[in-house]
Amino acid sequence: MNLNQMLDQTASRVPEKAALVWVEGKGGEERSLSFETLRERVLRAASAFRSRGVGKGDCVAIILRNGPDFIVAYFGLLRIGAIAVPINYMVQKPEELAYMLHHVEARAVVAQREFLKGILKAKDEVPSLKLVLSSDGSRDPEGVEHFGEFVDTAAPIAAAVETSPDDTVTMLFTSGTTGNPKAVMLTHANLVSNIDASIDAFGLRETDVSLTLLPMFHTFAWTCCTLIPLRLGAKNVTIAAVAPPKPWLNLMARHRVTVFAAVPQIYSLLAKQATGFKKWVLRLWFFRTVRVAVSGAAPLGKKTLDDFKSAFGVGITEGYGLTETSPVATFNPVGRPKVGSVGKPIRDVFVRIISDDGRELPSGGEGEIEIKGPNIMKGYYKNEKATRDAVNAEGWFKSGDVGLIDEDGYLFIRDRKKDMIIVKGLKVFSAQVEKVLIEHPDIQEAAVIGIPDESGDERIKAFIVLAEGAEADTAELHKFCRKHLDAYKRPRDIEILNELPKNALQKTLKRVLRQRELEKTGK
């Protein structure tokens, strides 16, 4: 099966059922779209793209907030064998956009009006870019066409282009930790296998109602929150903006959402804001129907887990994956997770731990996590060396994460390999130090990095965001570290910030913090 067939089967099985529910604009009216109507718009979009010269193997960028246009554009491209390239809408610098669009030789871009400025500035650097479509607004800049009219005026395409399971469906850019971001190629087979295995692991069904709160350009939200409901024929409540939370909390309550997926930072924020409500209100209204709450993309702290369950009466189940794994690799059993673990491998996926010298380690051994299965990417576009470095001849993908597998087969993440700090020859996991710091009642967030010093060793620096109304100073925080951390794990420097640099999924961008420190020292 491919993704085109998946949508066809669902639309045939439950044509009149609501596929999507969303709110049109800020404070706008609630709208919905049936599976049959969604499929028809996909067929019209496919016809429109083809009429403008987009064909099999061509790339088209999608720079949109969550909503029906994202899905219509994505599946319309797949119908003609083209490749959808979702791009983080927070990337607005023309030079960054130009690099990504040029790298994939994008033929077209579908974007919201608020993101057009950077795209139009980048356009001159991208000779392949012939078509710019805006999803909103009636008065678009010169040379920009309206996506709604583009779709509405086209006749539905008669048949999908023949595709192979190994054909590339999408390219997703990595965060570009070092150098330019890499474009991860995922296939029909990658995504379909991950959808079906995740449905089994999560225990989902057609009667579920999903919430797409995280941005669709991210692989976690796209597979777990969007593709899974399309496969099941389940209703999907889509949210364009996380803040403020009250409108979407009310929307999810009205539609009796049963599947909630978010990153730890959102769970933490909700738990903190819950202090102003009575617990029975929270449990009987906002989260009264939620039976599966999934966390991913970053480590979930025990305090966040406990605080959220106390406020909302819902336990959080943690999983693990990467863009290169489509993304789900492991998941905890719903209702009986092992706290601190990211669970066991999903169906047909294998996980092992490898030492620095390439040996597979037994239970309890700490090393790099490697993953193998039908979910592993096709490769990095135009970067064969990076692909060879990441995936060996046997198909094992090097995750770049350090972890261990316990005697029961559960995976535990220690840290990103690049975030591990070496102090006097000893390994320090930044995540472990952060976990201790966040236990301080005055600390809302913490990020820890290693900074090379003159001796070739590293010193630990912590960046702290204090909770509202907190009065702790650096002297107090150093005292706390002396009490709770071994000497070699203690931050030598602590800096209090108003906020930490983050991406669209609210994951802390440590590379930005490292760059700031390097600039300070002139290195």
C-alpha cells in the first residue's frame, strides 16, 4: 500500500465522516471537512500542480501552519508522484530559505501570506522556483497566486501516477546542528509501515479523535497526529497555534478528543497553568475523554509527568524516534509504562546499543543507540557520504543518542552524543544535570552545555530560566548544585536568562547557546 491508496480506501469506507475540524483564522468560525471532500480537493490540487508543470520527482515546499491546506497540498503532490518538502515556518531568513529551496530544486512553494516576505527575497537565488502560492489573503503580492483558487478552478485528476513503495514521498530538513541542514528522504514504505506499527503500539482505533497541536511540518506531528487518523478514518482536530491554550483546550473538549500528543514543554506549561483551576474542572472538561497522551521529541521529566497527572488525571506515555526513523522507533505500553523509559521497539523495528569501538553491548551497557527496520530513511538527499556515515551496510542507523536497554528490553535515553560533556576524562550527561536543576522550586527551565577551555578539557555551564516570582540568585543555585551533584558534574558557570532559544517544537537550541559562548571568547 502507498499513501495515495491509503487515502482512497479511507474516503471510500467513511466518505461522510468528518476528517478535519479547525477554526478559520483568529477567533473565526469552526469549520470541518469530510473524508470524501478532502479527497476531492486533493485530486483537484494534483490536477492544478500538474497543469503548471509539476511532475513525478519534482519537489514542492510547504510552509504552512496546521490546517486543511497543508494536507491538500501534501497529498495533491503525492498523487502526481511529486515530493512534498515541509519547511519549518519559523525559518524566515532569506539565505536559509534559499539554501533549502535551492538544495531540493523546488519547483513551487505553498505558504501563508505571513511567510511570503522571506520566500520572495529568496526566490532570485532559486532558478528552479517558478510558482509561489499563498493559502490566505485576497490581495497577494505580485507574482503570487492564491492556493484556494488554484485548487478550486482545477478539475479532479483521473488517476494517481504509478508509484513504487521505495519512491520518495517527502524530504524533511534536519535542524542543521553542524553546517547546513540535511534533507531526509522518506518513502511510501517508510511512512506506511510506521503508521501501521504505531497504531498497534498506541492501541488506536477508528472511533478515536486526534488532536494535531504540534506543527505538521515536524515528523512527530505529521505521522502520529495527521497520517494515523487519515489511515484509521478518525476525526482530526487541527490547531494552528499553541498559544494561547484556552481556545484549543475548549475545542478539544467540545470534540471529545481521545488522543493527545505533545512535547514535554507543553505538558509542563499546561500543568503550571492548571494551578488556577480546580482539579475537577480540568478532569471533567478539558481532558475528560483523553485516553492516550503521548510525549516525544525531548526527554520527559518525572516532575512534569507527575504534575500533569495530578492536574488532569491523565498519565503520559513516552516514545522515541527521529526524523530518519519516520519517526517512531520505540513506545511504552499505554497504561503501564516504565517510568523514565521510552519503551520497547515497535513492530518490525530493532534497537541495539553499540560501544565506541563498535561492539554490541549487553543489557545495562551505555552506548550509542542504533535502529533498524522498514522505517529507516532512504537517505540524505544529495549527500551520499552522510548517508553512509549514518546507515551501515546492514541497515543499522546511528541515532547519535546515548542510552541503554534494561533486562526487560526497555530503552532509556541518557543524552545526545554531541551533548555529552567530558570533564577530566569523565563523561557527564547534560540531561542528567538538567534533571537535577529542574527539581529546584525556583527553576522553570534549564539547559546545560560543555565549553572547551584552554587545557582541552570542558567546563560545564548552565543556563537557567526562573519561575515567575522566583527570587533565587546564582549563589543560591551553586549551593543547590553542591548539595545534589557530584563535584565533576557541577556547573562552573550559571547564567540566568529570560528565556531559552527554542525551535517550533519548543526544544531548546543548544547550538545557539554554544555559538553565543564561542563568540564571547572570540573562538
